[in-house]
Amino acid sequence: MRALVVGASGFVGGAILSRLGPERAVGTRYNNSARHGLARFDAARNGFADLTRVMRGDFSHVILAHGAINPELCAECPVETGKINVESMIRLLQEILDARITPIFLSTDYVFDGTRGLWEDDAAQCPNTEYGRQKAAVEQWLQARSRPWLVVRLSKVVSGERNTHSVLGQWVDDVFAGKSMQSATDQIFSPLHVHDVAESIINLAESGRTGIYNVAGPEALSRYELNNLLVASIKALVPQVNVVVKPCSLRDIRFREHRPLNTSLSIKKAAAAINTKLRPMAQVCSEIAEEHFGTPNYCAGRQLGGGRG
Ligand SMILES: NC(=O)c1ccc[n+]([C@@H]2O[C@H](COP(=O)([O-])OP(=O)(O)OC[C@H]3O[C@@H](n4cnc5c(N)ncnc54)[C@H](OP(=O)(O)O)[C@@H]3O)[C@@H](O)[C@H]2O)c1
């Protein structure tokens, strides 16, 4: 596998690029200049020819990990985000297919409306948000193409990184700040660590898989359960941590659209295709707790939730 990763400055694209290493992958960024060695790519202006002009090589795959992926932004600005997430994405996909390279499109569990759980890979898309509709439009466009393509559909992607939009890293911040947290008991997803996501995508690509694959965690959990798993893992190491996780409903949070409640994914198809070891969230939370709270010196002097929880 030799890949061009579009959106390599992002959370998932960055993990894929790191896992493949410079021998097997090159990548792009848009606004983020913190990560060095990435070529600038603007989906609204640039096409595949611009990419290959600056990044030469014999690519087996182009991984499309870029886009305007905040559901609130998509709901607020459907036209502008649609230009990035649908119009320019389809244009780029066509150019990649024409070049006889296999595109890997990263999609989302939001292509489903959340009215039931454990959505199968081949279940018909039924989005109820603008973000989900944009992703579903690209999935459906690909489904009508005869040349090989791979759609990897992700659920909640997590890690302990504190400077990105991973929910576990954000909760680590909250615990350090002594902030109580509020999490929905009725938002159910299939969280998977970003490294396991990257490994699974690479394994699917290397084994020549095409079509739609759900790549998600082995268990369906509510956001509230996940939040409590992390807090319990931290308290097991630092009992004086005194933060509270308050239960709520997803419907209590004011979003522009009704978010889907249960977007957990069935991963039977991917499990039969590749044997990537997927860590359960209990293990991931223990590892994250150990990383941030395991060293007594690291915790010394920090306010660990006393008083304000
Ligand atoms: N993270 C999750 O939990 C999750 C769950 C389900 C599906 N997914 C899907 O997985 C993919 C990657 O998600 P992520 O969390 O890694 O997203 P991310 O961290 O927001 O990264 C997005 C990437 O897209 C680039 N980008 C944004 N606007 C662009 C534009 N106009 N032109 C070119 N590049 C642009 C960003 O570049 P700069 O950073 O340089 O601006 C960044 O590299 C997305 O397709 C998302 O829908 C993610």
C-alpha cells in the first residue's frame, strides 16, 4: 500500500499517516500548519492534478479524510459545507477513479437516523441531519460506480489526546479542571480508539477490500457509560478526584437539528475480513488514565476536582 492521505493534519488522517510512515504515505493539510511536511490542499480550489503535481508517486490508494465535519456547521451552512463535503468530494473521487487508483472515503454513522442500533454495512442510508445527508450522498454516488472504491464508515473515534476533538481527551481536561460533566444516557455509539481505526483502515486496504465497511468499536455504549468508564479508571488511580458525571438526554442539549440517538454499528463484516485487534473502551480508558494520571509527580500540584465537582 502506498497512500496519499487528504486531511492528514486532522485527527483520523494524522493517525493513518503516522501508522503508514513516510515510506508509504504522504499527506495534505488545509489551515493547520503545525504538522510539518504536508502539502496544502484546498478542496474548493484544488483537484487531483494539483495533488499529484506536488506529491509524486505510485499511489495504490487515496484516503479522503478531509472535510467540514462539524454537524452544527453543516446544519448552519448547508450550501457552503455541501460544496466541500459533496460537490468537491465527488469531483475528486471521479478524478481518482479515472486515474485507476482506489479511493477510501471516510464516512460516518450519521448516515443513519439513530432509531435502532447495530446498523449493518449494507443497511440503506437514512440520515436525519445535514452532515449525515452530505455523507450519504457521497456513499450513494460511489455505490453507483463500477471501478473499485472503499467506504469506511466510522462511529465515535476517541483517544486521550487533549488538543483535539476526541471526547475522552476533552473529559481528561475537565477532570484536571475539576469540572463536572454531563453526558447523554440515550446517545449510543460504538467508540473506537483512533489507532485501532487507522490500523483497521490500513488492513482493509492492504487486503484489497472494496465496498462499504463499518469500522467501529466492539461494544455499543452510551456517552454517559463511556464518560463513567473514564472517570472510574481515573478514580482507581487517584481516589481524591471528585468530579461528577451527570446523566442527561441528548434531547436536553440544544442543537440545530435532532441528532440521531443510536448510531451503533455492526462490525461483523470487517471482523470477518481482517483480524485487527480492537481494544474495548474499558482498556482504552485505563490506558488513558494511566497516561495522564498514573505518575504521582505529574498529578502533584494539580487541582483534581476538589470542591467544584
Ligand atoms: N472523528 C470522529 O469521531 C469521526 C466519526 C465519524 C466519521 N468521521 C469522519 O472521518 C473523517 C476524518 O475526521 P477527523 O475527526 O479526522 O476530522 P478533522 O480532525 O476535523 O480533520 C479534517 C481534515 O480536513 C481538512 N480540511 C478541512 N477543510 C478542508 C478543505 N476545505 N479543504 C481541504 N482540507 C480540508 C483539515 O485540514 P486542517 O486541519 O489543516 O485545516 C483536516 O486535515 C471525516 O470524514 C469524518 O466525517 C470522524
